[in-house]
Amino acid sequence: MAEQNVNIAVGDTLPELTLPPVTRTTLALFAGASGDHNPIHIDIDFARKAGMPDVFAHGMLSMAWLGRFLTGWRPQSQLRNWSVRFLGITHLGDRMTCSGRVVELFEEGGEQRAKLEIQTSNQNGEVKIAGDAVVSLS
């Protein structure tokens, strides 16, 4: 179960989630689990015809990793809002890290909440997704 410590301050960082390198198997398994069988993510010939050097990760796979990251810190029932911007392609071999920090503490509807800045970045520090989330601290 996720940590329940409410001694949170603006500027605090969340424990990072570092994932294994993205592989073709990762993409095939996500395609099956999500129902997203877009060939750009699983068929190298299709990807090359589209002008890409190889297949690449689904954007929603990276968003799923952020969901795992968030719910590793707070239970899903405490997630109030979450949005992202897709900034770059996650390539095969990328070793992604999800990170975040507290940027605001506030109360809404009698509930203590924290606004977080969240992101995924690869082993070279290139941000692939950036966004924010609001979680309940109550």
C-alpha cells in the first residue's frame, strides 16, 4: 500500500520510478493489454515506411508508467486530477524514469491536497512527458 505520511512540503520530491529498457516485448505486451495495435509501435516495416528508424513506444504506455508512479506514492482513490503533454518519442532501449515534486499545497472541499509536477525522462535526461497531478493528502 502507498505511503500515508502527510508531512509533505512544497519542494518535496517523490520517490522516482525507474523502469527497465523499452523492448519489442514491452511494446507487444502493451499492445495486447491496451488493445492499441497501431503498427507504428509493433511493425518495423510499417514504422520505416512512415519515415521512422524503428518502432517506438505508445504514448499511453508512458502515461501508464506515470499512473503506476503516482499510485505507488498515494492510492488510486486519492488521485483527483492528472494531465500530461507528450513532448517526445520513447525509443527502443530507452530506460525511463518517472519523477515528480510537490509544487503547491491547498485545501479544497475540506480535503488537504497537493499539486504535483510529474514527468518521464530517458537515461539522457530527455523529457518525454510532462504534466501535473492533484492528490488528496487526507
